[in-house]
Amino acid sequence: MASTPTRPAGGRHHVVIVGAGFGGLFAAKRLADADVDVTIIDRTNHHLFQPLLYQVATGVLSSGEIAPTIRQILRKQKNTRVVKAEVRDIDVPSKVITADLGGREVVLQYDSLILAAGAGQSYFGNDQFAEFAPGMKSIDDALEIRARITGAFERAEITDDPEEKKRLLTFVIVGAGPTGVELAGQVAEMAHRTLNNEFRDIDTNSARILLVDGSPQVLPPFGKNLGKKAQKRLEKLGVEVIPNSLVTNVDQHGVTWKNMKTEEETTVGSYCKIWSAGVSASPLGKMVTDQIDGVDADRAGRVPVGGDLAIEGHKEIFVIGDMMSYNRLPGLAQVAIQGGEHVADIIRGEVEGTNARPDFNYHDKGTMAIVSRFYAVVKIGDREIAGVLGWFMWLAVHLMFLVGFRNRFVSAYSWGLNSLSPNRWHLVATRQQLHGRNTLHRLRELEDEKGIRSVMVRDNLKVGEGRDTKPTTD
């Protein structure tokens, strides 16, 4: 039996925000002193600074430094309630949203809805690759990748077979966007600097780091000049860049890709494979558009919106960040932040009696990617910067957007130490981190066969995987 929808007492305008990423969090904070009640729903208990996930994966930062809890951030915001749950259903005509945590439902009536649930990893229709090549979209992903990277070296240390040792010391990263480039550079520095002399039966300098991408260059959004400079720096670190190549298979043993120019296929044995190519917007976008005539999500799941970032014909539903399709804006943190503040201002204005809905005007503050210690590339409008100046700019910008003084101080301290010392202090890895994701997936398959559902599996069902009605056991 469906639960009765509820809303905060007092009768004020109720704003429900789905997702506590950059867009959702900044929208909520913008409404701090507005005459509204805000409910922010997220499947995790933390706000994730996603651009720094690769540093958690490679032991530069700890997870807590890039993921403060949502409740801690918003604890002084009295008009805001935080709900940790997975959104399972949005009823557009009734303006009702349903979420659950461990089988316990939360059903809310909203006046304004802000969809800011972000995006997940896209395997371009080859979801079977995920078992062997995790993406980089969550803390769980970063910790699993850390366990895979360190585990490859540990296994190679006790392997006598030369071919297996070679496979274990081959790292393949798919996707040469900012995440792939930054990750490749860090893995190279780990192998050639951090782990050097820590093992007795392997030479970590012999590790191969391959960066594979279908584009003709790395960092396509940065332009040819910066792309060439970034590639040159990566190659100096020992990274092998493989452009114009589409991955056709990923399995337990390695990766196969096809050169789009020569049609030649290459298979490389690799234990640690990481996927950073492509994103797909949260399925919530399609869930909403399926209920609205004349509005369709695009192939990546993004929802078309007007200048006010609302869906045509449903001015109460705003879509921001990675979930929106508007003027071909990229999926960057700044787009989400500015979008969140824009829709919050519209909501505040309408509650106060101002019905103006100005078009969203994105102010491009540039894009940047760090390649290695003392080297980053930055593009701000027509200006291009590469090298140590870009590195300092990268540090300043990322420090500014970290939440909390402690996180900024500790991160700056960690970056300073990392630039001077080869040591990394966050390389702890466990078997649970390594196997947890795939184990839960296999457990779900077994439970499906028996028609039951455990809480541990249900809590890990993501939106789009159905609203589970199987009997649940605590």
C-alpha cells in the first residue's frame, strides 16, 4: 500500500532537491534565508567533490577530505531537511516524489522540484565491461580502484610467471578526458616514484600505463595545443597514449581495442582496468520526461530545458548540472553551481511575488586538468596555460571549492607533502573494497532466482534498477 504524501508543517512553499552534488548543494544554500522549506534527498550521506576522486584512488587524499557529510554542511540552515534515500518514483501530475532506504519509504509532496542527481558512468551499451573496469563516480569506486592498483603490484611481487607478472604490471585506462589524464599521471607517479624501492621481486618502474581513447588527442575540450602539451608530459612520465582507438572488449584477462584508422585490433593483458570514458545522466530525467508529452531525454539521458532551466510546460520542475541539456553546456562543476543558484533565485523571486524568469547565462571560468606534480593545463576563454603556473592555478581553484576550513587545510598540506616527498599516506586497501561491488551484484542475482531481497542488496539498488517489491529481510 502506497504511503500518504507529506510536506513540512506550516504551509510554506516546499522545494525538493534531488542530489547533493554541486548543483543541488548550491541551490539549497542559496535558499537558506528564503521563505520556503527545503528537502534535499541524496542516496549518500555526503557531498562529493567528484573532480578529486582520482586523488583518493591514488592515495594523495583521504575520502573524508573530499566528501563532508551533507548534514554537517547544512546543519545551521534551519529551513532545510536532509533525507538519505534513493529516489524510486516521481509522479509528475501529482507532484509527488517517493524515495526509500532499506525498504522504508519517504513520500513527499513538492511545489518546486530541482533535479540535480548528476550522472553515472556510461559503457556505451557494454555494461558487462563494468565487472572488470570500474568507473570513477563515487567514493566506493575510488576505493575499489585504489585496491585494484595496489593489489596489482602486490600480486606481481609473489608471481613467478613472467607473462603473468607483465599482465599484472600493465594498467589500462580507457578515456583521455580530464579524469583519465589525471589518473594516468598519478598511476605513473605511483609506479615510478612512490612505490620505487618498496618491493623486492619486482621493479615498479617496469609498469606500463596505457591511456586509450577514440579521439585523436587527449583532452579534446582543451584544444589541440594543450592536448599536445598534456600528451607530451604524460609520455615523459612513461604513459603510452593510444588515440583513435575504440575499446571492443574488456574481460578478466585484459582489454581489446580497434584502431579506427587502420581497423587493426590489439589485445593487451591487464589486471587493473579503469573506465573513465563517457557519462550517462541519472535515469530520473527519463522517468520524468516519459510522463510529459513532447519532451524526450536525449541518448545520454539529459533533459531539454528552457532558459529558466525548467521543463517546458512544467515550470515547477527544474533540471540542472549533468542532467540538463541546454545550449550544449558541458558537464562541469561550474555549470552545475551557477545553474543551482539560478533556479534558486527564480524560486525565491516567485515566492516573494516576482514572476520574472531570466534566461540562464553561464559565465565560463575555464577548465583545467592536472597532469603531474608541478604541471597542469588551463584553458580560460582563448587563454591557454600549461606548466607550473597552471598547477598553482589548479591548486587555488580546487582549494576554494572544497567545503570546510579543515578540508582545505589538510588538502593543501597533503598536496605540499606530495610535491616534496614520494610517500603517499592514504594507500590502505582492503579485500572488501576490492570485491564488494561485484559481490553485491552476484548476491542480487542469486536473490532474484529465489525471489527474496536482503537489505544489504536493496540499499545498493540504484535509481533505474526498479522499485523492489520482493520481501525484505533485515
